[in-house]
Amino acid sequence: MDIGPQTVNLKSHPLTMYSACSQTTWQLDRKYASFTAQYGVTDDWDKVPEQFTIRVDGAERLHATKDAGNTPGKVTLDVSNAFRITLETWPCYPYDPGFAVWIDPVLTAK
């Protein structure tokens, strides 16, 4: 994933993680209390709706669909006992001008 500003539903978001599609896992080592973020697709997205999935220690904790022009979804997860977290977006359209976007992602320490 790349990091930087993106526009979702006509609103500029300066802090995002974005990509055409991705699966990224972070080691949390049970050091964090919560994970919060919004998720959506950039306004120039022109394919089928994008799927957003979050897994915590392999268990699916979020599965949602978003398309261009929609209000971003919001998620807050308790990760206080989590060893790993995985953020995934699909399907992949590497030549599409748009991106799947995780907006203002925050891990809160215990």
C-alpha cells in the first residue's frame, strides 16, 4: 500500500493508505487496544464495488463493499489480545485510475 492524500466521496483525506488492491499484515504483539479507520474508494474508481476485509488473528472482523460516490464506512475493532491484523482489498484492477482507501487508520496503544 501507498500512503498519502486521496479524495473519497468529494472529500479530501490527507492521511490514507491506498492501493488498487492489497493484502497487508502487521504484527501487533498484543501491544494495542483498538484499531479504527474509515474505508472507501476514490472518486475516479470506475469498476465493480471494492471489497474491504479485516482479519484479526485469522478471524474475519469486517467484510464490507464500497463503490465510488458512497460515504466511507467506519470500523472500530478491539485488538487488545491480537497478535496480527490483516487489511485486504479486492478485486484487483491494476490499470483502473481509482484506489481502495483506508482513511485515518489508527492503532491505539494499551
